[in-house]
Amino acid sequence: MPVKRKIPWSDGVYFITTTCCRWLNLIDQSNGYDIIYKWFNVLKEEGHFVNGFVVMPNHLHALLAFRNTGQLINDIIGNGKRFIAYEIVKRLEQQGKHALLDLLCSEVKLTDRSRGKKHEVWKDSFDWKECRSVEFITQKLDYMHKNPCRGKWNLVNSPEDYEHSSARFYSTGIHAGYPVTNYRELEYMDLTTPYIKQP
């Protein structure tokens, strides 16, 4: 169920979903999986934790633990979506996918266009659920990890076979596309203590 309200906090563990505009396979068409990983690197550099993920052709599920950096989580995710969108557009331009870029341009609202926005890569909002128990965390990890095997996707036979997911790590201890921090380690961390980035 979509959650359109903003996250009013600066720390905590969240299950986040963000989806490409019109459900277009923009991540896949731009071969932009590594762009998501670059954003994950930025999160880690800022003191946050990537605990689980699956990057699908047109959307991203992630289990993220945010440390208190004094910045609202909504702003952190908004900045990440802008960073990823810019990089996806740049790749689509390099690939000469002009018809697709024109479509993304036509999706920009007039108010956003007046502020200089040229392409709509993501749906406006993102969905989120706060994770306050191990049971809820494992439920969300199971849901996201099974995503590549479900419905219309059928990308792999087993969640562990999908490269752009943390399923393999939680099943075998071996990282696939991106190294994550096991959610069990969070119990030893105080996410509420203000984080000071090391020089």
C-alpha cells in the first residue's frame, strides 16, 4: 500500500520503494544498476547503512538504516533520486534514446518545468514503512528478495540467482551486486546519536 506522507524523522530503519515514471524500465534501459550502487556508497559515506535491496528494471526496494545526521530522511532520499535521475538521463543521452527522453520530458509538470526540470525519471513520491521489529525486517527482506521471481518478471528461478539483490548474501553469506550490512548488526548501533562525518 503506497505511503504518501513524509517521514518526519532523521533516523531509524525503513523499507523504501521508489518507482520509475510510468513504470518504464529506465534502470534497465540505461544499464543503471551501478548508479544505484553509487548512491548506496554516498549513503554509507554519510554514516547510513544499506541492509538489503533489490534493484528491478523499473523500481528499487531497499532496507536502509539512517543515522541521525541532522537531515530529514525525506531529504536524503529526495537527493538520492535526483542524483540517480541525472545519471540515468545522461546515459540515455549517450545511448541516443531520444524518443524515450522526449517521453520523459513530456511527463514533467509545468510547475517543475518552470524550475528548470527537464525529465521525469521517477514517480513523484516514494513508499516507505518504518521497521521496528526483526520480524517486520525479515518480512520485508523476504518480500523484496522474491520480487525477481514473481509475476511478470520471472527473471530468475531463485532469489539468490538475481545479481542485483542482497538475497544471496542473506542465504549464503556471499555478496552479489553490492555489499550490505547484515540487519542483525544494527542492534549494536545507536542510530539516534548525531553522526559526525570523519575527515
